[in-house]
Amino acid sequence: MSVWSAVLLAAVICLGLKAVGYLVPPKVLERPRPARISDLLTVALLAALVAVQTLGDGQAVIVDARVPAVLVAAGLLWLRQSFLVVVVAAAVTAALLRLFGLAG
């Protein structure tokens, strides 16, 4: 199977799942349990994406300047700083660590 075949197959599967989603009655989705699961699933998927983009490099796990930068960003978000401050502080953290050779 080529890469393009896999991409097309994944696209068809995603389209099929989306179409099946429209067949679910609204009464089922309005219950508390499915609503809570969908809310938590969104957060879990976003956290997984951040972890993969921060620590992943192909098939290897790499710990470099991105890890402290994400930790700084998480701390500032926890302190409810503005998004611009969070992004600039994380970028400066990564840049300084790389400048001084403390992280790859």
C-alpha cells in the first residue's frame, strides 16, 4: 500500500465516520455521559497532540528546548496570562536555552 493509498483510505474512513455521526439521534448526544465524554476526549486529543509535537522526532523521543518552553507556557496559562505573553515567553525560553547550549 502506497502512502497516497493510505491517505485516501483514511480520508474515506473519516468521511464515513462523519456521515454516521449525523445518524445518531440528538436525544442520545444530549445525555450527560456522552456530553462529558466528548468534552474530555477533545482535551485528551489536544494534550496528546502537544506531547507528540513536543517530544517526538520520527520514531524517537527527544527532550530538547521545547520541553521547558512548553512548561513555561503551561505555567503562564495556569496563571491566566494573555496568549501573546505565553507564546513570547515560551519562544524566548527555547531561544535562550539553545543560545547557551543547555538544550539541543
